Amino acid sequence: MKKLTGKDVALSGISAALAIVFVIGAIYVSFATLPFYILGALAVSLPLIKKNIIASILSYVVASLVAFFVGNIRMLPFVMFYGLYAIIQWLLDFYMYENWNINKWIKISINVFCKIAYFALVFWGLYALMNLTLADFSVLGIEWTMPLLVFACFIAFVLYDLLYREIFKLINRLLGGRF
């Protein structure tokens, strides 16, 4: 494991500060909640460009704690999904592929299983902890059933996963050697 340097701690602090700004934006700017949560997750993943998991976890913890004091329960989507998933996705999509010497198909199977399990746990946790009902999800007059809601959220999760991975690769190419 890599030792934290002053530069890593500074990067973690900048990353946490950006994540805090974006999470507070997500909490208080209702029409842009999703983009702000995604930007917060990208901010948490900035230390991962330098492959520094400790600094990224530190950034996530600090951003989550500050968001809890500012936004209370409204910060749960960031804490349970967006911020934590940025770290988990990097571990599964980048670290595991580079460092585990096992069959490619086993890596893919582990990756897919972990992501589906994570989605199921987070979906259930957010649904239960935020006291949501099916009526909370009425969009365009659609009457949601639980299987339809789970399926729609899973499709959104898969699209988010693919998009986030590509955005992270782009940021990595643009900023990889700059700090």
C-alpha cells in the first residue's frame, strides 16, 4: 500500500472540498440533483487518477460527514451510492483488472456479481431508510409496480455505470500526469 504524502493529503482535501460543494448543491438545488451527485462522485474519484485509494476514501469520508451535518438524511444517496460507488467501481473496473492474475471471465463474473449485489443493497437501503413509497416515483402519470421500478432503476444503474467509467477514463487521460 502506498504511503500518503503531503501532496496526496492536499489532493484529498481538494477532492473533498469539491465533493462537498457538489453534494450541498445536490441537496439544495432540486432541479439539478442528479448532475451534482455525479459531479460529487467524480470529485471523490480524483485521487484515484493517481491510484491512491487511501486519499480517495479519506475524501469520501470527509465529504460524507460534512454532507450529513449540512443536509441530514437528504445526503443518503451520495453516501450510500454515488460517493461510495466511485471507489467501488474503480476497485472493480481498474484495480482488479490490472492486479489480479486470474482468468478474464472470472474477473468479469466477479465484477458483474459485485455490482448487482451493490445495486440491490443500495436500492433496498435507500428505499427503506428514506421511507419511500411507490407514489414517490410517479412520473408522467405512470403507475409503478415494484418489479417495474426495480427494473427501471437497474437499467438506469447500468447506464450510469457505463457512462461514469467512460467519464473517469476521459478525466484520467486529461489530468493523468498533471498533478
